[in-house]
Amino acid sequence: MKLNRLKEVFDEKGVKNRTLSAVLNKSESTISLWRNNKRQPSLEEFYIIAKLLRVNIHDLIESTKWEGEKSLTYEQISKKTINK
């Protein structure tokens, strides 16, 4: 599941894993995992990255547009649970 847009933003901004790892005091392999959506930074780390790159934090995260989504909503599940 793709949760972040770090690869796109890092590529666009010319961000190197080595440089970011030094700033965040993380290993280059951790930055690579984030970049490739294998792991996710904490919210605080997303904030620091957004601040460093001067981008909106929302630009670092996949959009949550739900048009056409067919999975159940919390409200639907809640109604089914209450009616049992």
C-alpha cells in the first residue's frame, strides 16, 4: 500500500538519502525504506521533512480522495453492529 509521496517529492527536490539521514539522525537505509514506502516516518518526522523542503506536509502523503471507494464506512459498520 502506498502511503507516502516521498519518492516523488525527494526526486523533484533532489533530496539525497545521505543528506537527509544526517539531518534526521537516521540511517540511510531507514530513509530508503521511507522513500520506497516500506516504512513510514512518524508524524513529527514528516513535519521536519516538510519544513526542511518548505512544502506542505500534505504533499508528502498520498491523497485521501474517497470518491468511488466501495469499502464499508465506520458509520455503516456501526449501524450493523448496533442492529445485532
